[in-house]
Amino acid sequence: MREVLQYYYKIRSLQNRAELEELESRTAANGEKLSSLQSEMMQVIDHINRFLEANNTAHGTISAEAAKIAQSPMTLMA
């Protein structure tokens, strides 16, 4: 009976090591994926930021032109 238990624990130990190695391997792969995803997200955020800045600049230009038109006498209504 003792030999059977020793064998069982030896097999169980080997199985636990194999599962641990698999988990470590998946953890490393997930870390790489996370790093890649983070890099892609930073690029997207940069594109969004540039779009918003350009939109803000365009809005400022349009608003300034609209203010000029609003202050000028009406020449189009004839």
C-alpha cells in the first residue's frame, strides 16, 4: 500500500509540474499579447487625439469666420 501511495504522489507531482509549466507558458503568451494590444491602443489613442485636435482647430477657424460674417453688413440680401 505504501508503494502505491508513493507512486500516486510521484505521478501527481509530475502532473502538477506539467500543469504549472503550461500555465507559465500561457501567462507568458498572454503577456506578449497584452503588450501588443497596449501598443496598438496607444496608436489608436494617438490617432483619436490628432483627429480631435484637428477638429478643434477647424472648429475655431469656422467659428472665427462665422463671427466675421455676423459682424459684416448684409451684402447677400438684395
